[in-house]
Amino acid sequence: MNRMKALVVAGIVLVIAVVAWGWKEVGSQHACPPVAKAPVSVTPWGWKEVSFRKDVYPILQQNCAVCHTPGAVGYAQSGFSVQSYQSVMRGTKYGPMVIPGSSLSSNLVVLLEHAASPSISMPKMYQVMIRNHRKYIVPSGQARRLSPHDVRLIKEWVDQGAKDN
């Protein structure tokens, strides 16, 4: 029985180590995709410091801005804009989207990880319609997933304090 407990504890420690330091195939040159694209600053704990301007803002612009900027459908419904750091930190008309230091408590991360109701998971798929020479963005009810790399960057940025850097 003690041997079984020791094996369970060893397995848990292994899982924690893999999650904390990333998976690398034994005997392979392939590792998790690198987070950094250029030289980066490092936190006191040795983690890459995620930059809002270089890392997070481009992800939000590419995936969220079509609906979440003033005048767009998502902004009209929620009041959430990804136009700037200040607007992201302002949150929605219902409350904050980012809780600096806690990706677990941040609604932005919960929605991007599809951990809430499917009806509010983000980002939404959408169609572009043209009527009377005007372009309209029409979101569908379905959400698509960001890449695990992009979600990880946003989570790390939030956990590192959601700085305007």
C-alpha cells in the first residue's frame, strides 16, 4: 500500500513538473514552441516577461478588434474594447475583464479558454456583410479557439501583473 502511495505522489510530482517547465520529448530536439520571438526581459523567477505591446496587443487586434472596438457589435453589447491598454483594463459595462496577477479570476482568460458558457466564449466566428455600400460584421453563435501559444501568452501577461509594457 505504501508503494502505491509513493507511485501516486511521484506521478503527481511528474505532472506538476511537466506543466511548470513545459513538455520536451526525451531524446528529441523538439520542444514546446518558443514563447519569445526576440530578446526579452526576464522576471526575477526566470520567466519571460510578456509585453502588452509586443505580445498581447497584436493577439487582441488580430482576433478581437473586429468586434470589440467602438462602433462594432461586440463593443455595443458589452462595452469592451481592445483598442488600447487602458480600454482593456477598463473592462466591460458589467465589470473588469483582467484581474492583474490572477489569470484564474480574469474573465478575459475564462472566455478565451472557453471555460464559461459556450454562448459567451470568445473569439466569435463572424461574417462580413455588405448592404448599401456599408460593411457589417455579423458574429455567429459559435466561437473559435485561439492557439494554445496565444492563450498562454495572455495568461502569463495577466499573471505577471498585466503591465502596460
